Amino acid sequence: MSSLAAANRYAVALFDLAKEKNILQEISTELEAVQQVFEENTKLPKLLDHPNVSLEKKEQLIRESFTDLSSTVVNTMLLLLKKKRIDTVTLIAEQFQKLMQEEEKVAHAVVYTVKPLTDSEKSMISETFAKKIGKNTLHITNEIDPSLIGGMKIHIGDTIFDGSVEGQLERLRRELVPGKR
């Protein structure tokens, strides 16, 4: 089983457990902290995966290093250690965050424009497109693209909304010139 598939299974199981216990936000925050520790300290995953370090010492290291975390997250990490899947902990945290966003109906969009958007423009785009994609909240990241003549392109996941001048001209050209698609 690939690391991503395994991470997804663990994330779903942890998500379901957290939802059942009504501690989704707490677990989400703790997983973000664990992810940050693993990403910033590259020696930790190597140590936890090293064959010459006993399982007991690895378990002790996790218990002592993550004393502020809930037993749910610590026990998940210990399980990952026993199943030799501790290397997937950052992937699990990422997958858990995706599940949280789905649960909260939150999405992220990258809006490409010629000039920076004002806060009111971001807010208007967020409200309009959140409704179109069935989300409650749409977080906007504005990227400046000098190749655009005008208008904007919006990327939400795998979907692109092309409201650029170039895109509008291309659609007009396809309508006016029959047979070329």
C-alpha cells in the first residue's frame, strides 16, 4: 500500500474518532503542531525509523516529546510507530486538514490578476464563488500575473474559472469561427 493511501486511511480513522468524541478542532491543531515538528526537525523521523533504536526507546521519545498533546494523537503516533508507518505522520496531518476543510465547507482559491485585489474585491470574489462551488467559506490568495491583459483567472482545486480578457476573446473566437474547436 502506498504511503498516501495508508496516510489517508489513518487520517479518515482519526477524523472519525475525533468527530465522534467532538474534538475535531483540538486534534486538528495538535496535528498541525506535530507536522511542524516533523518538518522542522528532519532528524526526528530518521531516528524514529532507525533499526538500531529499540521500539521502547522510540515510544519513550514520543511520549516525552509530545507531553502537551492529547492521548488520541500520542496513541496514533505510537500505533504508527508499531506499524512502521511513522514516516506518514506529515501526510496524515495534511489529509486530516483536507477532511476538516470538507467538514467545515472551506476551500482555497488562487486568483490571478494584473494588479493586487483590494480587501473588498477579495471578499466579493470569495462570497460569489463560495456559493458557486457549494462552500461556506472561500479563502483567497491573490497572485499577480502580468501576462493577463485584464480580468482574472480563478483556480479552485482542479477547477479554473477564466474571466480574463484573453479567455473571453478565445470563447468569442470559437463562437464566431465555426468548425474550429
